[in-house]
Amino acid sequence: MTDTTLEDVERNLDRATDLETEEAVSVLRTTRQDVENLATDADVDEQRRTELEERLDQRIREVQNRDAYDSGLGAAMNPEDGDAP
């Protein structure tokens, strides 16, 4: 049995918002694994666990996309924001 609770998962989701990309993705992936492990715990609300799992997946994508945008890809993908003719 894991020591992680759904409340811990929610705290990690919030905490990852303020972290640098690499660290945020690491925290979110570890937390995602913890949520998967909770699937076997009969005391865990399965609907809430599934919702948190989906939020984690979405947050991981958001953080990775934010990093890609911040590193300059965003300017290439949105030329109207840059020096487009």
C-alpha cells in the first residue's frame, strides 16, 4: 500500500505550477505513478483518482508546451507575434 493520498496528489499538482519545466515534469510524472498505484487501493474514490490522473496528464502536456513556447518555438509557430512581414 502507498502512503500517497489524493490530497498529496492535488498539492503536487499545485506545487508543479511554480517549478521550472524539468523539475515540474519530474514531480508530475512521479505523482502520476503514485495515482496509478492508488488504483489498487479499495479505500480510494476511483472517480476522483481518475479525474486527478487526467489532470496530471494535461498538466504534463501544458508544462512541456510552455517550455517549447518559451524556448522560441512559439515565435516560429506564431509569426504574427514576431518579426513577420
